[in-house]
Amino acid sequence: MQQSSICPGKPKQRLSELVTLPGMLPYIKDGFINDDEVAELIELGAVGEIAGWAYNHRGVLLQEGTNSRVASVALEQPTHRLIIGVAGGVRKAEAILAALHGKLITGLITDEAAAQMILSKI
């Protein structure tokens, strides 16, 4: 059996939940973002977020809004490692497609409904 050592630096892979803008309710409830900030993100064209980073329909990270104060790990664009997005449901299809298009994620775990919606759009 081979042992692995803990190495500092970037992990080789990561699972990330993809969240749609209406799905940001937990962030609002926990006080990380307020209704006005969600409205601002929508005005800026945000369709989803990964680890707090909002992005538009082309999968491009926004340069304004709450992205100016995100404290989570910075996202590479395009990513050069395995980042698996986890999202399901027809409502999340636009955010999933944008994340794939912008190369924010390199893999996806989803359900049939979201997969069919995504395939109908490409």
C-alpha cells in the first residue's frame, strides 16, 4: 500500500457546488450577502457562483459586486486542474452551461433533467 504525504500548495482536484443567483438564500440568511447585493449581481449579469465567485452567462468572473470582497480560494480561469461542479435541476442548467463554457469547471456531477436541458442548448 502506497502512502501519500500531505504537500502544501494547490490540491489537484476539488468539488464545487454551482449556485444560481436565486439560490443564494443561504448566503443571505448567514449574512454574507444581502438582497441589495443579489440585485446588483443580477444587474451585472451574474447567472451563478462557485465558492462565492459570481460569473456571467459566458462563464466570465465578474470584476465588480461581491467578487471584490470574496475571501474564498481564487478561481483560475481557465482552470488547469480537475474542478468538478455539482449541481442539478433544470433551474441550474444556465449556471452549469456558463461554468462549462467559461472553463470554471472541468467535470460535472448532475441529474438527468439538468443534463437534458444543457444538451438542448448546445
